[in-house]
Amino acid sequence: MKTLQTAFFLFVFVPLVNAAPPIQQEPLPFYEYDTDVTMGSLSQQDYEIQSKDIRKDGTNTSLDTFLRLQGDDSETNVQPTKDTNLPTCLLCVCLSGSVYCEEIDIEAVPPLPKETAYLYARFNKIKRIAVSDFADITTLRRIDFSGNRIEEIEDGAFSKLLLLEELSLAENRLLKLPVLPPKLTTFNANQNRIKSRGIKANAFKKLTNLAYLYLGHNALESVPLNLPESLRILHLQYNNITTITDDTFCKSNNTRYIRTRMDEIRMEGNPILLAKHVNAFSCLRTLPVGTYY
């Protein structure tokens, strides 16, 4: 009888025990705190759950959108705008008192922050400068309008700029010069269409700080009058200058007068033979660059 019971036990229960697999703990995904980045493998159901970023405000953004915002550089390569109706410091670059408005096709001087000290507006399409452009900007020290299409500058456009030291109007279409501010040290009007009648007789006389004057590649018939004693560099090359006098650079009634600060005068490219006007250079430490034969 005992043998029969033993056989029955082995026949029924042993297969059940062998068939049961060992108990294993289901692997769990690991997450970095306060992020949606999975550190372990995810099942399909887990991926679907994690494919939405549950924001604190209750709105959902797809994981694809999230990843695109985080890592797709091609989405961020937005072309710069040329909408000239934008505020100045969006259209231009404003940095520590400097405003850079270069090569953005503006046709007028933009409204400037009142603390502007340096304005660079080169290579645009500006045609005119008005008094109102700088009426409230008294802090300007440097202005560069090179490479525009300026034909007209209203009288007094720079009159309130008492701190202005450097002004460039090179490569424009000017026929005459405006009234210049008194503390100017550098003035560049190269490559315009200025004739001698477009420069007033006393245009430079009161500019006692002016050291660098560039008027090359214009249409001047004579050297400007009353050049200040402070002048160091004078460029007049490639104009239509045909004559100079003993008082152009020197003082005919004072043979002891010397221009001690004048270092360079360029007059090449003019229809004048400088050798015929030797007395005109007697007060200079170096002869002008030009034709002597």
C-alpha cells in the first residue's frame, strides 16, 4: 500500500515542481531625476508612455518635438531679417554705446539710443542726413557713413555733436561739405563729387583739433583755404587742382613761419606741376607727394 502511495506522489507532484520556473524580478527602467531621458531599455508600452513630455503646466509636447528643439541645429539656422521697420537694436547691433548698422540696406539714419557714442552705418543706401537724425544724441564721438548714397546733408546736422571727433563720409555723392563740429580730429570725404565752391572759405579754420583731412578723389580745383595749424595729414590726390599760392600752406609775409605738425601732403593725380610753386612749400618740413617735372 505504501509503495502505491509513493508512486502516486511521484507521478503527480514532481512534474509540477520541475515545470515551475525560478522567480525572477522584472527589470525596471531607470530615469534621471526631473528629466524624460530613459536610462534603461523600454518596452513598446513604456515608449508610448514616455513619448509625451508632461509639463508642469499640464500641456503636452511630443517627444519628437522635444528632441528636435534640443538637438536639431538645422532648425535654428534662421536667415537674418532685413525688415527696416524693426526697432534699431533689433535691426542693428547695439553694444556698449556702439551701434553697428552695416550692410543692411537702410535708406535713412535709424533712431539711435541716447547713449550712443559710436555709429557705424557703412555700405547702406542712405541718401540724406537731416538735423533731426542727431538732434537728441549729444554723446556721439565717431560716425562712419562710408559707402552710402548721401547727396545732401542739412546745415546743422552735426552742429550739436560737440563731442564728435571722427566723421567719415567717404564713398558717397556729396557736392558740398556740411558745417563740421568744432572738436573734430579726423574727417574723411574721399571719393565724393565735391568741388571747391562746395567748401566754404572758413570750413576748417575753427577746427583747432583737426589732424587728419582726407579729400582725395573729388573734383576740387584748388586747395581748401585756412587750413588749421593742427593739421598733420592732408590728402588731395586725384582732384582737378591746377594752381596753388604762397599762402596756401605758408604765410607769404612771414618767412620764419614753419608748419611744425604737417607730416604728409598728397597731391598726385592733379593737373599741376609742383615745381613751379616752390615758395608755396617753404614752410613745410617735407615736400608734398606729386609731380615735379
